[in-house]
Amino acid sequence: MSDVLLQATGLRLAFGGVKAADGIDLGVMKGEFLAIIGPNGAGKTTFINMSTGYLRPNAGEITYEGSRITGLSPRAIVKRGIARSFQLPQLFAEHTVEQNIALAVASRDGIWSPLTPLLRPGYRDEARDLLDRFGLSAIAHARADALNEGARKLADIAMAVALKPRLLLMDEPTSGVAASEKMGVVETLARVLRDAQVTAVFVEHDMDVVERFADRVAVWSQGRIAALGPPQQVLSDPAVQRDVIGIERHA
Amino acid sequence: MAEWFQDNGLLLGLALLDGLSSAGLIFLVAVGLNLVFGVLRIINVAHGSLYAIGAYSAASIGIFLSGRGLPDWASIPTLILSAALVGAILGPIIERLLLRRIYAQEEVVQLLVTFALFMILEDVQKLLWGVQPIHHDTAMRWLGTIDVPFGADFIPFTNYQLFVLPGIAIVTLVGLAWFLRRTLTGRVIVAVTTDREAATAMGIDAAKVFLLTFTFGAMLAALGGALSSPTAALVPGIGAQTIVLSFAVVATAGLGQIEGAALTSLMMGLGRSIAVYFEPELEVVVPYIIMVLVLLVRPQGLFGVIETRRV
Amino acid sequence: MRKIEPFLALLLAAAMITAAVTAPWLRFVLTIALAKGIAVIGILLLLRAGQVSFGHALYIAFGAYTVAFLAPRYGDAVVLLLLAAVGAGLLGLVIGLFVTRYRQIFFGMLNLAMSMVFYSLLEKLYHYTKGSDGIRVEIMPIAGQTLDRVAYEWWIFGIAMGLAFVLGFLIRLYLSSPMGEALAGIKTRETRLEFMGVPARGVLLAAYVMSAMLGGIGGAIIAMTSRHVTPLLSYWTSSGELVFIAILGGAGGVLGPFLGAAAYELVRIYAAASFADAWQMILGAVLLLVILFAPGGLWGMAARVMKGRAQ
């Protein structure tokens, strides 16, 4: 199983009476794009939160590159090469877009030197380059709290990519992005990630995006994985169509 | 231990009684500050000035009326009415003219506006009442003293400090809890405290709630001052001392918590008076030590609720 | 605006030097203003992170008393400045390890608590500190040179000015580095920092220690200038004054604190001379006017004027 990057085994987590994870077993393969679909409240975000150290499972464990990461802090997990983006973009509202990205780039090598701008000015160029690839150059100097939802979303993902992770977890990367721009955005994102050989897990509600970009799809339902496999196979499953896609289409 | 009690028992008894009465005063002031913070989200630095002005006004009104034949028994209601008057006049003025303009501003700006108000009121107070100590204790003298049995001995203590101060504090605590939980206006105030946006969206007139709450908080500060005036001479600086102590109570209790404020006031009142009798150097330090210890164990305060952020 | 900041700094320095040459009493006032400006840069750092310390007078008092205590033994201004900075930094590290676990009002109040504890220690440990009488500081040699009073005062003024430039430059560098931007990130999105592998608490702690050192340096200069230290340096109103100056100057660049401190000291001196009983009231009124009508402070006003010119 040398090609498994992240392995979750028997994850359980309950909030009050709600089982947000009720025995999750999932292996993420190196290099793949894995989509997570399922109705709201099925525990998709909870899985990302557990994988990045924000929540700790009641039972079960997660290993990354063979070593256990359950119980580690978000900070320690980032250092191992797992980054994430957020359903609600988590930007530094009073910084410009470029500053947001530049801070993420700089944080890779530790931020402790006040002399960084003089000694390693390269981090700003790298940030600009990233902005360029994400098509954000035009708004590089806008304050993050002045952006529209789609741009905020992209900047949020760009910050995660700036950390040069080997595994990227994205929580609804295309929600808030205008329908007309959606495919273009995902296209760009996929290219950036493939160039950098990043493995990606993304929660997605748009089945067209899933069908086109995911190598595999995991269907979440009430804290469990109801189905797992290639998109064509999973999405054509009548049960999945009834329980998940039906809901999605009407949502 | 037994021997220590033999020597210091009476002193301890006196410290406990003193602590109880000062806890009553601390509570009145701190709960007003806490209420205002809970609803307006503003830490009112000038709350201590309202306390001082309440104290000076009550003493002046008392002296004025006593000179015109006010019977001694009426001096206690006079204290309370003076406080209500001070709060009813200054509260709306401050809220309408000043605070209203800064609700949307950053926390530091709000804090500084009330700090500026504090600076202004400190001088107003000095200009009106001078710097000489003022003392008017008819209320306390009229009620006389009582011998409180303590072990085999008796401790003489004023009825005013033993019954009136803790009594009014308890009535305030119970009344406030009843008001906030059982009356419509009270529930509206609580609704604004817990979720301002939702409350406003439901059609609650936040401006009115703010005005009402601030005025009531100002009355409580003035009441604390007025009730303290018979027990000690009034000098400049009492407002500054009172506000820092109230800050400590509010942070220790947890923000917006009434019962927490009561318990914390009791701890700090007792802690401080025990220090006064046994280790006077520590008097001023004790409240902060209590605060630091509590926050070490419960970072959100005794009764505070942790706010979690969704990601 | 950032680009012309160094130019404005030179302009301000030239104005200060001219004033100090023309009127010796202004030299005294401006030295104090420079010292407070240095301390207020520390407040500015914490404001960047969205935190208000209502207790930073602690570090000023610590620096000042370091000078007062050690001057008789290690009587050299340069050595004492170093000791004050390092000592305040260590104290800031110890206290910072505790207070950086808290945010907002809890952070502010815990700082307040610490400064008040220090205040009461200074006041109550009469044997060492001479209580509220305070300690006189004699004129001391500077870098081994024994000087007469006028030369000494000029030298301290020059040192304060030099330090203001050096420290202002360093802090400016720091604020524009990723470390400084992460500090500002604490204000808006602290959790994101953790998800970028950046320890937010560590970032805040580093800024806190720097702010303590800046306070210690400011306090040392104040002690060398006023040559008399009292516990009042640590009272909470002195901490409020620092936040006041920060907002008065404007939170934009590192020049703001110096603009603010000079304006503050001048208004204070003028008000105290003209209206002895109401100088606090005047300062409070100025603060209110600035907040209500000139958001952004003096720095903001300057920035608007410059923008107007440029267009």
C-alpha cells in the first residue's frame, strides 16, 4: 500500500447526539483528486476538520505517510505537508490579497526573522507568481474584505497552495464562484495542483465538476461512507442518485 | 490553629462582617458595569466616575436636607433617590450624546471615549466638590449598632453595614435576575445581549434597549456610591479606585454574568477585608490575585461561556 | 504616505530640536514626549494584533524604578538604559507567557491587574521604595562622562531622539516583515495562522516582549529626565494615557506615537498652566474631539493633508 497518502481508520465523532463521523474508513491515494459529496450535515467538513487537527475524533485514527497524525495540532499537521482551504474563506481581512498570499508563502520557512524582506525578498515574487496563476493579479492590492465571494474563495485556496502541501483538503472550493466562471476556475486549480503534484481532496456540490475532475468519489451519508469509486460508476448508482444527487439538484 | 483563633478570632469576625458589607457595594457597581458591557459591548471606564458622583451627590443632598429639618429616618431613602436622580440625568445624556456615536467603532476607540469621559468627570467632580473630604453619615448613625455574637464574644457592628448594604445588594441581585428572566423588557435585553443582529432583525428597538440599559447601569453605579457615602469620607480618586476593582470583578465573573458578579464580589470583598486586618500590604493586590487565579483555571471567567468559531 | 514617513520624521525632529533650543523648559517636555512615544510604539504593536493593553504603564514604571534603584550603584545612563530594556523584556516575557493566552477584554484587564499589583507593591513596600513619596534620581554620568546639569539634559534629549529613530526604524522593518504581518493577522483571523503553521500565541508573545522593552526604555528615559519616580507611573490612568497617545497620534505609522506624545505633552503643559484645576478635563475633551471628528488621529490628518497636496 505504498501509494496511500492519508489513511483514516474507524473514525468516530459525535456532537451531543449527532454522529458526525460513524466509522469512517478511507484511504487517499497519492496523486489522486478525490471528491467528497453528500447532503449537508453528513459530516464532510468534520472529516476535513479531523484530518487537519481542528477536531479530534472520539475513536479511530488517521495516518499520513504511514505515521499517526490524530491528536496533533493544526500547526504540526501543516508542517507535515497537509494544507486546507475553508468553506467560509479565512482571509486576513485587513491585509491585501497579495499580503495574504505572501504571508502564507513566508510562513513555510518560518516567519521569525524581521529581516525577511531584506534577506529573502523572493517570497513576494513567489506570491505574485501565484496570484498570476490564480488570475488574481488584477486585485492583488485590494483589501481582502473588499472582495466578492468568488475571489475570496480563490484567494483562500491560493493561500493553502502557497504552503506547498503534498495533500490539499478543500471545503467546497467552488461555492460562491459564479456559475459561468466555475469550470474555468476549477480548470486553473486542477492545472496548478497537477503541476505541483499535489494530492487533493475536495468537498463538492456540483456534480459536473465532480464528473470532470475527480478520479474517485466518496459519498458521505450520516457520518458514513455510503459509496466509493470512480465518478461514472458512483454517480450512476441509483441509490446515490436518489439520496444525494437528487437532493443536490434541488438544493 | 485553636490558639490562633483565640488571638485573632474577633479580628477575623470583624473582617468577615466588613467583607460582606463591602461585597454588597462592589456588587452594585460591578453588576452595573457588567450589564452595560453585556448589552452595549462597551467597557465603560467612566462607570467609576458615576459611582463617585453618586456618592458626592448623595452626601451633598443629605447635608442640604438635614440642614432643613429632614428627619433622620428619611436619610436612607434620600440616598437611594439621589442615586436614581444622578443615573436618570447623566445616563441618558452620556448614552445619547456620546456612546451612540461610537457603537460601530473599534473596541479600543470605545474604551478611549469612556476614558476621556472619565477624565472630564474627574475634574467636574473636583470643581463641584473640591478636594477636601466630605462626610455625611446620618443614615449610618440613625440605625445604630448591633452586637453580633461570634463564638463566646460579641462584635459591635453598624446595622447599616450589616443589613442595609448586603440587603440592598441581595434585593438588586434577585430583582435583576427576575427582571431579566421573567419580564418582557428583561428578555428583550437578554436577547440583545446574546445576539444583537438577530434581535434587531426581529424588530427589537436596539437604541431604546441601549438607552434603558445604560441608564440603569449608571443608576447602579451611583447607588453603589451613594450607599458607600455614609461609611467613609469622600475624597478625589474614589472613582478611579472603584472602576479598576469593578473591571477585575467583571473579568473574573465572566462577561454579562449577574450571578458570577455576585459570587466574585463576595470573594473579593471578603478577600480584601481579610487582607486589611491581617496583611494590610496585600489589600489592593488581593482582587487581582483572585482574578489571575480564576482566569488561570477558567480563561473565560467563572461563569463565562466559551465562544467557539466555526471554520 | 509610507514613503515620505522618514522625511516627516526628520521634519518633526528638526522642529523638536528648534523648540528645545529656543526654550529650555520645552526640552524637558519634549524629552518626556520622546520617551512616551517610544513606549507608545509598544502599544501600537499590540493594537496591530487588535489587543489593547490597559496596563503597559507597568513597564514604564519598571524601567523608571530600575534607574532609580540602580543609579547609585551602576550610575551610568547607558548601562541603566540597557538594564531597563533587558529587565523589562524579561518581565514582559514572564507576564506575556500568561497574558498572551487571552484576548480582548481579558487581555486588557489582566494587563491592568499586573500593573495595579506592581503599583501597590511600589506604594506599600515603603522600606525599599519610599512609598508614594517616590525616589529622587541624581544626575548621572553618561558613557563615563560626568556632566553638568544643562549638558546632561541635552544628552538625555539627544539619546531619546536617537533611540526614537533607531527603534522606530527597527519596528517599521519588523511590521513590514511576515512576522509583523502575522501579528496583524491575529486581529482578523487568528485561526488561519495556525492552519499556516504559524504559532499565533508566539507571534503575539514576541510583540508583547518588544512592547515591554520599549516601555522599559521609555520609563528609564522618563526617570532620567524628571529625576523623580513615584508609584503613580504604574497607576492604571497612566496606562490609559499611553493608549490615549496611541489613538491621538493615529495607528498608521511609527511616527504617530511621537506626534501623539508631543501633542499630548504640550496640551497637558498648556492646560495645566492655564487651567490648573481642569487640565484633565481639557485633555479628555481633546481626546473626544479627535475620536469623533478626526478618526485616524494626527497621523491620519497629516495623511489626508498630504493626499490633498498630491492631487
